[in-house]
Amino acid sequence: MSAQPSPSTEGGPVEPLVEARGIVKRYGPTTALADGRITVPAGESHALVGRNGAGKSTLVRVLTGLEAPDAGTVRFDGRPAPPLADRDAWRRKVACVYQHPTVVAELTVAENLFINRQPRHRGLISWRRLRTEAARLLDTWDVRVDPEARTADLKVEDRQMVEIARALSFGARFIILDEPTAQLDNREIERLFGRMRALQDSGVTFLFISHHLQEVYEVCRTVTVLRDARWITTAPVADLPRPALVEAMAGEAVETIAGQGVRERAVGDGAPVLLEARGLTSPAYEGVDLAVRRGEVVGLAGSSASGKIELAEAFAGLHTPTAGTARLDGAKLPFGDVRAALEAGVACVPRDRHEQGLVAGMTVGDNATLSVLDRLGRFGFVGTERRRVVAAELIDRLDIHAEGPGQPVSDLSGGNAQKVVMARALASGPRLLVLINPTAGVDVKSKESLLARVDSAREDGTAVLVVSDELDDLRRCDRVLVLFHGRVVTEHPAGWRDHELIASIEGVDHDG
């Protein structure tokens, strides 16, 4: 497939709002982009997709003026991009709203909107004008947020809209959304998409980056695919069936990728119960009873306010319920103590690999072996060679694409970084493995690799809890428990249909 031509009118072709051609970017011996290109007409929602390491982040850094390409050109409205040093000119062209907010949490909305450019009177900040101008800006773009609210108190979706409004206030009409739905539930996602459509009607253009391919079909008109640091195709989403899109991203037919995945396996009633919880209660959930057998994979589903994540984190020692007990292999499970939970046989892949899963300043090997340091030496000393050998084994076992144990973990793509988090969890040989959004923000092939580790843990006799908003993650489960407003409301055995599970999550009686 080839790139689509720019839209035209009777007067001839229209210059695209943004165009990048032949972008090359190298970091030492590594080529992050060998042939990056994209063309986005004004007023469009355009998707940029590809596996982790495909070059998406590098292309975004070039499109936002954070880095200069080694070769290639970027043009806005048919004119060359501004010089790299002219940050104000770049802000008038483009802005990126990242998965992790860049607003200052302790400042108000108004202060964030006009940070470093507050209106002044006689050399002092005019707080009245600041609030007035902030309210006017929010009203212009129909962002329904109190300008005097502390930004930390806002919902994720509202923080994103504040960032978009701030970008628009500089004059930018090209907004890059990088994994904007990663921390949103279904209702919040629908509201975000509605706001995107309204902004498009007002002349705003979006570049939408997501690993959730269904969202691409819902909100975007055109999609560009990168693979192995190169442009692969640009096509209208209506002309590109999902199997063809996955094949373009992965370089393999979707049937091949799927064939690496699910192997159905029923857990017999005779398997002993490893995890048993009774009456677990906290501000987020109430009266939860559950049991997970040896070699069983149980899913926890629900909206972001269902209490599913808080429940899973309690088993991993991150929270202490106000009532109830849990036992793992007959022994009382400690709450509120991560180290004690680890020693009791619990391992966890936390919900946010950046904040909770990785130590950014350490190497791949250091991160992968953090949970087993006591086994790598004697008398409090860690054997360097022993740690290197164990780390190398984990890298091979998880198929982590890294130069070796000594590579900084911060250099890895999202999918490989998540594999490091999974490697650390598996390194301790847990009896209970708690996985919270284990494939969030990773590409198709990394997702299959991570989920294959779930199968391996199952075969080893580990009890596994999977908490996820991804239906593909939950399909690996022997059964799925649905939480609604903090209570377990239903259980779906393996083989459930999408609409049945979604109806339970949304609190809808699908039989009615």
C-alpha cells in the first residue's frame, strides 16, 4: 500500500497540515528511525501505530521539535519546521499530551494553563486576570473544569483536557495524543472521543497513538503503520481490516500470532486451593470472597471504580483491608507489607511499570533480579557473576530484546520494559502471581509473549490473578470475576462472549 494523497478541492491539492518525509534518526550504532514519514491533513484524526520499538516515539520527538532528524524534512502548512531552538514557534505548531501528565499537580488549573506566562500588572502577577483568562480559555474549548481547582484533584480525563487547552492557547492546532486512554475506563474513553470530535469540528487536528486497535477504528479516519523503524503503509481505516492492520504492524499474519497464544485448559475441581479470601473489605471493595486453585488463572474485571485493582494490590501487600482474611497455601497472608508478601510467595506485576515496576537508573539485570537478591550471595553480599548469570537466564526466558544485563532499563521499548517487570515477578518462583494490566501500552507481539508467561505459570502450578481492562488478557483466564461498585456480582467461565462480559462490567443485565 502507498501513502494517501493530500485531500484536494476544485482549486487543486491542499497542503497537509503536517508532513514528515524520509526521517532518519540514529543514536550511536542504533538506528531508531530509518524511514519515518507521515502526512496529516487539517481537521483529521490520524492514527500512528506499531509495535514497541517501531519508531513511534522517535518520530513524535522529531514532530514536536525535541530532536533534530539526521536526515529528512518536517513541514507545517507547507513551510519548513521552525529551528529547534525556537521553542515558542514549535508551541504554536504542535503539542503532545502524554500518557503521564506533564501538568504540575499542586498548582491550580489556571496556574498550569499560563505557567511561565502569567498576566502581570506593574510587574506582579495579576491573579484576577489569570483566573479570568483561564476561564475564558476553558470556555472557548468547552473544557468543563474549575480554573481554581487543584490539578491533582482532577480526574485523568480532565487533566488531559487541561493539557490540550494549554496547547491550544499557544496557537497549536495539531495535537499528538500518546496512549491517552491507558488510564481511562470505558465511559471516560467515550467522553474523550466525544471531546476529540468536537475539537475537530473547531479545526483541531489529532495524531492518535494507541495499542488498542479497536480505538483506532472508532476515532480515526486514517492510519500510518511503522515497523522496524520504517514506514510500512498509510491507509484509510475503513479500507484496512483489523487482521491486515495487525499483519502490517507485526510482519506476520494475525493467524500466526494468534497461534502462539491460547491453549484451552480446564482446572479440575480436585486441584487444591492455594489462595482463599473471606470477607475482604476496604473503602474500595466490600465482602469479597474468592478462591484460586493451584494452576488456575482467575481474572478480575470491572470499571476503574470497581475496586478490582485495590483488591489485587492488597494480595501483593500494597494495602491493608479493613476487614477479612486471606490465606495462601494454608498460611495467613500478610497485608500492608510488600516484603512480607513476597516472602510468603506472592509476586506482582504492578499497574504502572514507570512508577511502580522499574528503577529507571538501574540496568536490565539489576531490575530483573531485585526480588531474589537474597539468593544471589551470602552474608548480605550479592555475587556479581551469579547475578549476571541469573539475569541472562531471565532475559532469554522472557525473550527480552536487550544488549545484555548491563543495558540501562530506560533504553528499552515499552514491551521489553514490561517483560523485565514480568521477569522480576517470576524470578522468585511465586505461588501466587498477581498481574495488574500486564499488557498495557505494549505491542501485539510483546502482548502475546507476556501472556505466554501466564500459561507457563499455570503449568508450573502457580495460582494467577489477572486484573485487566483488556479482553484479550482475560481470555487467558479459566474464569473471570466481575466487580461492580466494590462487590463481586458475577462469574464468567472460560468461553464467555465479549458482549456478556462487557454487560456485566457496565452493570447491564444482558439477558434482559
